[in-house]
Amino acid sequence: MKRLLRWLPLPMLLLTLWLLLNDSLSTGQIALGLAIAIVLSLLAPILRPVRARLRHPFTALRLAGHVACDIAVSNYMVSRRILLGERAQARSGFLDIPLRIQDPHGLAALACIVTFTPGTVWSGHDVQRNILTLHVLDLSDPDSLTQIIQERYERPLMEIFEP
């Protein structure tokens, strides 16, 4: 019973999305949506061979707070730069940052964090050397940005995802 309760949310979510997208509660749409939801739910574990475990939920909450604050500040700074015409003063460029994190879920979370923050874009990741390449709108202080990425984001993600 416990296993069924753990498995049930994905098909229910998929069925709900199917019905919302089709804007219909007809018997045929419910049956078709249920069949698609069950098949996709059975196939989903094949796509995720490595399971993620949240080891430190309070660290994840603290990280989410840091990310929210950083996104708000970055939104303000980028919009100010655009609205006040300070684009000419910005020195954009690429920055290589050495990483220690190895977990694929942690790397995916880091990619989302970096890309969600205005002014930075995840441009690449060298798997062999574990080097992150960022494109930064204002690269006036690369050492500070490297430290922020490594200490403020990477370290908590390592706590959360790696043993």
C-alpha cells in the first residue's frame, strides 16, 4: 500500500495535466489520459537511473532563500543597468569556474540557479576537468563571482546531494 501511495502522484499529475490541456472531462478523454499517465509513469524510472536523495532539507531551504535574494538583487541591478543606459560600462565575458560537485542532480540544480539569475548564463561544463563556463553580463570582479558560485551555491548543493 505504501509503495502504491508513493507511485500514485505522478500518474494523477499527468492525468490532471491531460484533462486540463484538452479542456474536457469526457469519458473518452479520462480513459485516454489515464492510459497515457499509467504508461508514462511506468516508463519514467528508465529515464532516471540515478535517484536523488535530499539529505539536508534545512540546507535546501537556506539555499532557496539565498537564491531568491540573489535573483531579486540581480534583477534590480540588470534592470538598472538597462534603464539607466549603463550597458556601455558593463564588461561582459566568459568565466571558467572549477567545481568540486560531482552529483548530476546537484549540477542540474546549479545550472538552474545560475541560469535563473539575470546577468549569468551557464555556457558549458567540461566533464573531464569539471570546469563550469559562465557567460556574465558584468565581469568586473571575476574572483568575487567565482567565490559566490563555489561557496554560496556549490557547497550547499554538495551538502544536499552528495554523501
